[in-house]
Amino acid sequence: MVRSSGTILSTHARHDIGHYEIVEKLGEGGMGVVYKARDTALNRYVAVKLLPPDKLGDADRLRRFTQEARSASALNHPNIVMIHEISAHDGTPFIVMEYLPGKALDRLIPHGGIRIGEVFKIGSQVAGRAGCGRRGRN
């Protein structure tokens, strides 16, 4: 469900959040629901994360949602999505970030887990993020 114009709409319905036209739901987690959207102003695809309607009254959740956007926008690294905007539409906060096509993490990791070599490969990429603030995308 997405809240738009004060009502809850089905995730299967096509609708707008500002100048972002929602195309499809990509996934959801503890911090929000993520949709693929078309930026009608710049004619490109983006990912839009919305704070779920049932969390709108939770001040701590809103603070963490905003902090997530600010923290990610302070970093510049190929393994971290670029944040384009943080705003609200009809009282629903949202984050707009670059859209990267691919598979969801839960589809990449087999049910039995992943091999130790893959763990180290992914771990080294994640660890490389620690020193990526404002150094450029290299």
C-alpha cells in the first residue's frame, strides 16, 4: 500500500508521488517500502522509499528514516546508492535514490547460506565503505 493524496492505494495501481510515477514495488524492510518510479521531470528511473503509513506517528522511526537519507547522501562510493532527494508528499516522508536494477538480496543468498569466499568478498566491499566519505566514486 502507498499513501497518496490522503488515501491508501494498492501497490498494483499506477500513481504519482510528486513528479515520480510509481511503476512497481521492489521490496520492503524495517525502514520502509521501496518502489521503482519514473522521474517525469528528468525522464529516468529512480527508487523511492516511503515510510510506511503505520509508522508515520513514530517520531523515532521518522528520525531514523531521515538520518538514513542524510548518512547515505554524505557518502560517495560505487557500492552505495546516490540519494537524490528527501521530501514528503501528503504527509508521507520519502527518499529518492538512484535505481539500480538487479536481484533482491534475499534472492541472491541461497537458503543454505553462502560460501565463506563469498562472505569475504562481500565483507571486503562493505568494509571499504568505511573510508568512502566525499572521496569520489572510485
